[in-house]
Amino acid sequence: MTVSPAYQIYSDADRITHYNEKLASFTEADRPYTRLVFSKEYHAARAWLSDEFQALGLECHSDAGGNLIGRRQAGAQATAPQTVIIGSHIDTVPAGGRYDGIAGVITAMEVVHYLNAHQITLPFTLEVADFLGEELNLWGTSCLGSRHMAGLLNAEMLARRDETGRILGEEIAACGGSGMPPSGARPDAANILACFELHIEQARSLYDADIDIGVVTALPAIDRYAISMTGAVGHSGTTPMHGRKDALVCASGIIQQVSMLAHDIASRSNQHFVATIGKLDVLPNGATIIPGQVEMILDVRSASNEAKSEFLASLADALDEARQKTGCDIDLALLATAEIAPMDSSLQSIITEQAQALSLSHTPLASGAGHDSAHLSRFAPAAMIFIPCVDGLSHCAEELTSSDAIAKGAAVIIRSILSLAEQVAK
Ligand SMILES: [Zn+2]
């Protein structure tokens, strides 16, 4: 007789597959899997999700940030008005995947299934959350719902328009939010015991090492800079090489330097460090014109403030050198910044204990990507677990993990919530 692994009693892989397939069906038909925040596919998926939350017996509402919340009330034994939040997001990037965020929302539903099936009342309220619009959107911001919950979505962001003139605040209001800037973190922040989020790793370390559970230690600091280079346009045929101020030549040197500096720092640091220039606008962008202007965006992510400071100091030197070499003006402007978000250490311990108890392999690891949990951690103890995804692929249609891998993560979170319940009851 074969004995089933312990994690399997906590959730149902077939049901996870069903939820996953259902959510995957809400996509732009000719561009799977695309469910952009505020799109008709997004609204349809949310309507379905709201019905599912209610079928689970959750009291369903949208909060001021447009987050879809399903609430399971605390049992009568609760002595204090405490809350545990579990969730993630169901929006995708264009032509994204079926698991990024989605796995975390399905996990939250699996937690409720387990509690319902075992008629467990918790000594705290459990909130299942689909955080509004986590992915970077047309309004130049991300993590709309969790940012709002943390009190960090400001009036300037809410007033932004996309290319077609849609105002962000109005779109949030159409999702049941207020569309107004919050006056601070949610009013009951002091009563939030814990926030949990399961997510695919979106990198390959767990997959390569065949590890079930990543216990996330911190989410990276994220800084985005606009670098603009101004040279001089000229006829490509008649302007001699000597004395040219070619903004694209200047930009290419900076791109090389950014990569070299980041390689160097990453190789010496035991913490995650990456820097990328992924967006470039060349003006006037003609084959016979010397480029007079280049605008580019530098994205820097670091789990270490020291590494970031070292990089920025070296970058300043590199920009000076590029100015002298090319004669171009160079301007560096900070577009957005977020501090390192450490995950709660006692929640990390609980997660590690529960993974151990389930005989699942586990390891601490830092995230390379930002997540809703970064914002949650600004006002409450937050924890994330990562599960492996095949070849580390993410933000593409090939993104893949198994229902079994999600079930393992769900089991760890269910046991962690039960462990918290025991601590509260003491
Ligand atoms: Zn995500």
C-alpha cells in the first residue's frame, strides 16, 4: 500500500486545475493570456471570482482601493478584532501567463475550502484578496490595490491618463473603489496579524534545485530612472565624424557601463542585484540622421542598500565620462523608488516549520521581482512563499507550474494559518 504525501490532505489538485483553466479562459482571444487590469476580460474574471468567493460562504465586497475582498468572520471565541489576509492578483501582462498571481488567488480559495470542509472557525477574520492591478499598467504604476491599502497611491497617480485619456481614478472606481487617494494605510492596520501570498518564483532557482517551497526573505528595492542624452542632429552623409555629438553613441556607452557595473557588483555581492536598460527612444530615429536625442529607462533592483549605493556612485562616474567623451548633455531623473521590503521573520519561521512538518523541501530566498506583499509589508507583517515554475519562465504564455506544486504551497499556508490560530488562542 502506498501512503499519500501529507500535503495532499490540505487541498485538491483537481480543483486547482479547474480554477486555473477557468481563469485562463478570461483572455483576449487572439493574445493568450492577456487579462489587463480594467479590460472587459478582467471585469468578467472578477465577476466570476466574486461568485466563487460567495459560493465559499465569504462576504464579498470591493474596498476603497478596488481590491476584491472575501471575508470569513472570526469565530465566537475571538477576543480581539484581528485579521489575516491572504491573496495575490489575477491581472496579467500582455501575452502573459496562467500562474503569475493567479496561483496565489487560487491558493487563498483552497485555504477556505479546507477550513469549510473541516468546519474550522478561526480566532481572527480571514480576508481573501484579489489585489487590484498588480502588473505595471498604462498609467505607469503597478500594485494599484495593495499600494492603496498601504496608503501609498497618491492624487497625482490617480489623476494620470492613459494614451486614450482614461483617468486612473475613474477606472478604479469602476472596479468598486473610491477613486480617491487614501488618507493612510487601511484603518485597521494595527489589527492585521499577518498577510500571506503564494507566488510562482518567476526565476529558476527552485526549479533547478527541485525545491518545493521558497521562503521569501525580502523583496528588492526597485528604482527606475529616466536617462536622457542630448547631442546634435546632423546629416549622416555630410557631417564629418570629428565633432559629432551622437546621442545614441553616448547611450550605447552608458548601456555597456550599466551592464558591466551590475555584473561586477552582482558577482561580489551575495545578495540579489540587477540593473537593466530595457526601454529606449531614439530621436529623430531616421537612417540618415545623426541621433540628436535618446531617452531611456534604467531599472535597478537590489536586495542590498550598500550594493545600490555603490552602483549609483559608479554610474555617476560613468555618466561624467560619457559626457566628456561624446560632448552630449546627460540628465538622470528618478521616476519611481521603493525601499527593500523585508518579509516578517516570525512568519518566515512559521512557514519553514510547516514546510518541514509536511516533509517538503524548502529554502530561504530573496525575490528579484516586486509583488503586492511589498506594499502589505509597509503596514502589517507580511510573508510570501514561492513555488517553482518550469525553466523559471514567466510573463509569457509558456509560464508553467503544476497543480501539485500549488497544492504543496497551499498546504504550507493552511498549516501556517492554523499555527497562528493556535498562538492567538493561547
Ligand atoms: Zn505577480
